[in-house]
Amino acid sequence: MRVHVLGTAAGGGVPQWNCACPGCEGARAVPSRRRLHASIAVEPEPGRVYLVNATPDIAEQIERCPWLRPHGRRSPLAGVILTDAELDHTLGLTRLREADELEIMATDAVRKAVGEGLRLEETLAPYVRLRWRDADGASLVPVSGKRPRYARDFTDGQWVSALRIGGLLYAPAMGVWPAGFGADADVVFADGTFWDDDEPRTSGCSEKTATEMGHLPVLATRERLAALSARCLYTHLNNTNPLVDPDAPHHAELRGVEVASEGMLIAW
Ligand SMILES: [Zn+2]
């Protein structure tokens, strides 16, 4: 089993095009601080590579992943697994329209939002056949009922999941900590969107707290992650999170939890 980290930022990336906060300005000044939207490539068995979430950066992310080099007109990409239906995790599907067929694993709620809310089913039909299926050999653990804003009129469902595949647990967004979360995992990626619960309000990006936005902040999860026997890493960092600055003192307060960086390879 191996994982390649392809992106580690929350919506907007770092820097975000319309923002001059310290995190964004730092990334403009120092290119190594730039972060693409959160995504990983996972290879649960040799030769079968899945992308977890389809971000607006997907084409560049595929180019950066040596496991996804095409042979002739054939790509080793076996499919895309969606952990939620947010725009930053689904818009990349349109960039894959050159395929004949695309296998996508997602919950029913996510499938309906992407198909009917974003109308991607209809829009992409003349280009590529979308083949929706249950997450085979993997499971999608519910971690939040937060609907994307564009899907506000859709019914309740399993909107946000953690992906469990082999010893990997990938949870770029989690509004709750499910019982037993990570207990038997080898590697855990957890929601690192915000440092503390008030960050969205103090930074001016929202009136809501981090938890109300569906993201448990780092301060609410670091102890619990540190208590797991798994290797734990934060991903999906918002540009306002002080952890986007590698020199921030906050890194010393992570209790051994790491911050994921792009290009990271983890195999076990
Ligand atoms: Zn910013």
C-alpha cells in the first residue's frame, strides 16, 4: 500500500487568488510554501491507482505523480474516490473528460449532488461515461452532514466521509470525531483546515466557527491523534492557518502530529 500526497490546501489553495493574508503573501514570496488543493493518489494494490478527490488542480497533480504516467493512450488511473461533494473536491472531474469512461466511488448523497446539483452527469455525457459505484474494498465513514452550499435544497445524507482503505484513513474534512476513529489504522490524514475554532471569524473568512463550518480545528484533534498508534498528518490547510508558515511556533505544539507536504510518499 502506498500513498502520494498531491495537494494539502483547503478551498482556494495557498495562495488564494483574492487574498493577501500573511499565509497567502508568504506563499507568493516563497514558492515552496504554495499548496495545491488537498488530494492524494493511493495504490492499494500494484498497478491500481486511485485519486482521492478531483480538485481544480487535478491535471497538474496527475503530472506530478509518477504512478499516473500514461502508456500510449492508456492511463493507470483506476478511478476517483470522492469524500464529499464540495467544489474543491469535484470540479476536477471535468478535466478528465478525455477518458472514455471514468469510475467514481462516492456516497449516494455525493453522487446526486455532483450529478444533478452540478449537472456533471448531463454535461459530461457527450465526452465521458461516468460509472458510479460503491467504494469497493474501501469504506466511507460518515464524519459530517454538512451539505455543499450549492446543494442546500438536497435532502440529508452522508455528505462528508473519511475514506478507509487498507490501513489508510483519509479525512480532509471532519466535523465530528467518530467513535474509534483511527484506532486500527496505520496512517491517518486528518482535517487541518483551521488551527482554532475562532479562526474563520478572526480572519474574516466566515461568521461561523470552524466546527460550525464542518471542520474540527487542530486544537480539538491533536491530542486525540497523538494518542493513536498510527502515523498522523494534517492536510487540507486553509490559507489562514498559521501552520502554512513553516517557521510558525505552532508546529512545536502538534504533539508529534505532522503536517503533510506535497510530494510526500508514504508506503507500508
Ligand atoms: Zn489568504
